[in-house]
Amino acid sequence: MKSSLMKFVLAPVGFVLVLLISQWVFKGARVDLTEQNIYSLSQGTKNIMANLEQEVSLNLYFSDKASKDLTALRSYAQRVEELLQEYVLLSGGKLSLNIIDPEPFSEAEDNASEAGLQAVPIATGDDIYFGLQATNSKGDESIIGFFQPDKEPFIEYEISELIYRLSQTHIPVVGLMTSLDMRGGFDMQRGGTTPPWAVFEQLDQLYDVRWVEEQPDEIEAEIELLVVVQPDALDEASLYAIDQFVMGGGKLIAFVDPKAESKQETPMGDENLGLNPLKPLFEQWGVNYDDTKVITDAQYGLTVSMGQGQPPVRHLGLLGVQVDGLNPNEVASSELEVVNFASTGFVSPKEGASTTFDALAWSSTAAQLVDINQYNLMKDPTQLMMDFEPTGESYVLAARISGPATSLFEAKPTDSESKGEFIANTDTINVMVVADTDVLTDRLWVQVQNFFGQRIVTPWADNGALAQNMVEQFLGSNDLITIRSRGRFSRPFEVVQDLQQQAQSKYHENEQALQLQLQETEQRLAELEQQRDKDSLTLSPEQEATLNGFQQEKLRIRKALRDVRHELDKDIEGLGTWLKVLNIAIIPVLLTLLLLLLARMRLRKHLAK
């Protein structure tokens, strides 16, 4: 009795002691069992922290007292603080962290407001601050205005990018040449201004982005990378300037497009002439580009809404290129999950070229080439499905070009005002070509929201990451690439995607046949009704029977159409039901049986002793 009482008292005491000892011994220890280690700092962050060029001071402002009733936000704030402390540990003393509670009417609140941090009002009437201010040894500042909980998957990149930017002693210069309104402009249809593209804003935060006119006589010597996006026209002197820029070691990324959907229509209505002024340079560098063809793809075609009351359909001209269409061996495209293209063209290596052609992204083999004029006439995406005939070939949508090359010119043109010496050839060029410009537009990869006057950008595809990776690969920050390209919390359900594709193909075939029958039936009904009106007589019994028969046939076809639309999701609903049964019933039963079996085996082993 005394022994049992002693065990009863010592058991909880021992349990508490074990917990306290384990917390002390294993303090800070953790194991990340996720497939892509999304809860651990990446190697890229560790490399950035180990190579900081100057000291950076971090001030984390969090309204601790004012948020005492906001449990979820406080938990997130604790995770952010622990993450920043890990950054400090990895920095080797070049990073410092201060935790500040900006209480109402305090000097700390004034400092937070002056730094540009976002104050968010809550139900109690107080303002909540939860942002980061960073300052380097030169006095340059940068902030994260507010840590939104729904953006937690991107928090490591945001912090690492902020620290990296402030720690650099040299800011690379990027030249941007484009005919599109990437910096924002005026929408003539809506009669208002348009904001800058998100991809331009991201580039402008990291680099010194300088605007380059479309007819330059020479590329500035300070420009290390030239990004050219769908130029309207280039004269001989401008082509020569770009040619010599590349021959002289400058890096070039070109986005061209057989149909730039983002470009506003001209007064004549021809929003795109399909003529690419860079084609002569491409051919000289060993790249074939056909600006008269658009790629449609049955495997990568995205599903789009057709309006209220209408079922969604697959648009074979809008491509969501997934992992198997992205080169895992290229820095710019490795570890990305999905990149969306619209009305894209394609590029291919030129036979006998001296350069090396490395594909970054490509279509599936269930693809077709559509003439640009025919594509422009199609207003209904279902027409693309009706006329679809795959070629069985895969087409390259983006590529990197490197290796020895010669100039397009034999000498400096007479009308060129370039001051540099003519460069006839080079041992290697650094060029990337993307056969689409819409890949850069916000509508294909990002959701932009207004958060108390601040533009909040939330990516839902990897278009921006691809563009940033391409730039950073040429400008030297591979560490940021590895951070941005890490896994997402949501993963695509490939089985469901395949079922949707099969169901929609079957749905459209049946729907078209039934719609044809319905049109014929309604036409016959209209003819009989016209005959009744024309003769002003009652129909004969045979005609009345025929009319009733057509009416019944019309009802039957309409019911069949409803059944076909219901069948569209039947397989997916069935899969969902089986997954629920598997997770709720079968797996728990199997685990229970496994535990009982293990317990029985241990009991037998104990009895055998």
C-alpha cells in the first residue's frame, strides 16, 4: 500500500522533471520532417548571413501589450522573433536585433510611424504595429511594413532579401527597354492610371533600374544587364548598340511575343503586328523564333471562367507549365512549381550554331501550333479544343544561350553614334530568350490587394520567381534564388487535374452533339409553328403528334445536357468520397489493428520469458 502511494506521488513529479530537463537540454532543437524543409532556414539564407558585406541593425516593432487578446497574432509574432534570432546567430556578429513595443503615445510609436511601418486598428480602438525596420552602417533603411500571417510561407525570402539588399556595397544597374506599360500608365478604355507591374516593382527594389529608350545609339556603360520586353521597332543603329552590348560582355534577357495580350489596342485595332525586331540578332546567336505561331497545349491548358451561369472551360492558349516542363538543372527554373504563359510562341536551336541552347521551360507533347491570325479570330476558348490536333512534339518556351558568337555586323554602321570600338566576336555570350511577355503581367501570377493604403503582393504562381531568378543568375545572387524557389504549403493534386482534363474533353464532345440536336429540334419546332401561323388553321393530327414529339425530344435533350454537366465532376466527387473513407475509417482501423498486433507480439514475448 505504501509502495503504491509512493509511485502515485513520484510519477507526476518525475514527469515534470523529465519535461524540465528535456526543455533545457534540447532548447532550440527541432526536426523538420516536411518534404522540402519549409520550416527550416535554407542554405541560401545561411550563405547570405555568412557573407554580409556590412553590418545591419534590425528593429522588430510589435505591440505586445495592445495585442494581449490576439492569441493567433502573438503566436505568429513569437515565430517571427525566433526566426530573426536565428538570423542573428548565423550572421557572425554583423546582424543585431532589437525588440520594441511601440506603446500608444510613446517615442517608440513615433519612431515606428516615422519609419513607415503600418499601423493596423483593432476592435479595442488601439493600433497594432508588427513590422521590421532595417538600417545598414551607411544609414540606408528598408522596412517590412507589416508581417501578415497569411504571407508566412514567403517570410524567409522577404527577410533575407531585405538584409541582402542593405548589406551590399554595390547595387547592380539593370536597363529596361520596353513598349509595354510596365512602369504603369494610362488606361484609355477605363480612363484612369494603371499601377506598375509587380515584377517591375520587385526588380526596382533590388536593383538600380534605368529606363532605356527604344532607339538607343549606345547602351550605358554602367548597365550590367539589359532587359528587353517586346520592342516596337529597332533601327540599324539600335540593333548595333544591343549587338555590341552583348559582344562586349553585357548580359541580355529578351521577352518577345507573337501576341502581347497586355498591349493596348491601337486606333486601327491591330494591337500586335507579330513582327519581332530582335529576330536578326536571335538568328545570329543561333536561335530560331517564329513570331507567326502560338502554342496551344491540352495538358497544360488552364481552366478559365466563362461568366455567371456557365461552366468553366479549358483555355488551351493559357498554359500552366508545371514541374515536368521546367528544367531542374538550370538555376533560373529549378525547384519552381508552376509558371503561367498566355498566347506564347516558341524558340529552337539553329542548326550548325556555335552557341549552346539550354531550355528553361517547354510545352508538353500534347501541343499544337496555331497560326497567329487564326488565333486572333477565336473569341471562344472552346473553339481551340474543337480544332485541336496535337503534333506530338514539345516546344521550348524559354531558353538560355551561351558560348562563342560573332557580331551581326561586319563594321560599325555609318549612322551609328556609338563611341566604342567595334567588337567582331566574343568567346561567350550571356543571353536568355522568353517567347512570351504576358508571363510578366500581374494577372497570370500574382494577386495585388490594398492593405490600408499599402499594395500587398501575394503570388499564386512562380512567374515572378522565374523572372527574378533569371536576373539574379546573371547578376550573381544565386543564394536568393534558392530561397525564393523553395516549396509551397499547397501542392497540386495531379490526379484531380487529370480527371478534370478527361472529364472536360468528354463533356465538350457530348455537349456539342447534344447542342446540335437541340438546334435541329428547335428549328423543326419553329417551322411547324410558322406553318400554323401562316395557315391560321389547326394542325392535322399527324402534325400535332410530330409537334408534341419534337417538344418531348427538346425536353429530353435539355435533360441530357444537365446530366452531362453533372457527369463532369462525378469522378472527382467519387475520388473525394473515397479519400474521406480512407482517412476517416480505413486508415484508423488499420493503425488500430497494427497496434493490437504489436501489443500481442510483445505479450507473447513477455510470456515466453
